[in-house]
Amino acid sequence: MTEKTNAEIAYLPPAVPPANHGHTVAAWTAMIGVMIGSLVAAIGVAMPAVVVFWVGMGVVLLALVLGLVLRNMGFGQPKPGVKPRREASGHRH
């Protein structure tokens, strides 16, 4: 008699993700910019001043683009197999 086993296959990630929890220059820059832009836009809604609202929304958009640029320059979450910018340059902070 052959006994069947119902073994479950576990699919694990190839490597452990970095433990910085998103605390990167790109993330901080984007989030601070989004918060400032949101505050300006909220003031524009409360006043009511349409121009102030759109200036705030422009700041939000600029912050998101700046965060994306910084991430692509190596100041964001490292990709698997790629050293972060601060380690690649040899500088210790």
C-alpha cells in the first residue's frame, strides 16, 4: 500500500528585503512635500481661494516627481542585488 502525503510547496522570496522600512531620502522628501502641498491646498479650500488650492496641488505633484527622481537616482528603497547609493560610494554617515 502506498501512502499519499499532501505536502505543501512553500514559495519564498529570493532574499530578505531591506530593513529600513522605507526611511529613505526619496520617501521623506516626497512625503514632506505632499504634506506641505496638502496643507496649502486645504488653506486654499478654507479661504476659498482657487489659486492657492492649485498652487498646493502643484506642490504635491512636484513632490511626487521629486521623490520618483530621487528613487531612480538611488536614494530610495534598494532593489534586490543592488547596493544603496550611500554604500556604493564608500561614504559612511
